[in-house]
Amino acid sequence: MSKTEQIPIQHHLSINELNKKIKELEKTTRLLKRLYFIRHRYEGVSVEEAAKLVGISKPVAYQWQERWNIDGQNGLKPRFAGGSPSKLSNEQKEKLKILLNEREKWSTKEIKELILKEFAVQYTHKQVLVIRKKYTSDRIKSQMHQVD
């Protein structure tokens, strides 16, 4: 049996804010790793050895060096959008959020059917779970602020 916590954790950020902060810092960490690679190259270390030192493959190292040579630090910034573009527009997402907030509980199947009916968009069960979690979290967060 585990002990009861003696000192509770203070919630200085919401879980969504904390996750955003973590994502920001992960991007910074990726850039830092790339800059370490460049520093090794400045110090005369071979591409292959510099790649080993920062834990990347040789082809990736050559890509980073080429991007550095063309665009400097900006060339090393991670270039990913974070997945496929959404099937719903921003306006549709806002409408969906409103629809989901009209009642307290939704099953994943109900949300999937609602999205198909309202927007003629088919999502996988897994993606509907992500949408459900996001909008449920937003609703709980807004209710907490109303109580405060």
C-alpha cells in the first residue's frame, strides 16, 4: 500500500498549459542538440564523429550541416507541423466545441456520428478519442474558472 502524500503539488499551470510549455521546451531541446552538433563541427570534429556525439545518424548529420550552411540557425529549427492537417476548419472546430458543450457526457461513438452528420467528416475511433479528451478538458477548465 502506498503512503498518502504529505505535501500536495501546487497547480501553478493547468494541465493544458503545462503540456504546451513542455512542447515548447522540447522544441528548444531539439535545437540545442543541433547546435551542439554544429559546435562539434566548428571544433574540427568529422561529421560522422559529431553525429555519434549527439546521437544521430550520419545522413541526418549531413542534412543538419547543409541546412546550417544555407540558413544558419534558422535552418536548424525543427520543421514539422505536428501531424496531418485537420479535416475540420477552425470554424467547424468551434461549432463542434459548442455542440459538445450542450450536454455533459458523450460516448466516442456519439461524437463520431455527430461529426459525420454535421460536417460530413469521418474520423477514426482513435482521433475521436483525442477530440473528446481535448474538448472535455477545455470544458472542465472553463467550469473551474467559473467556480473560482
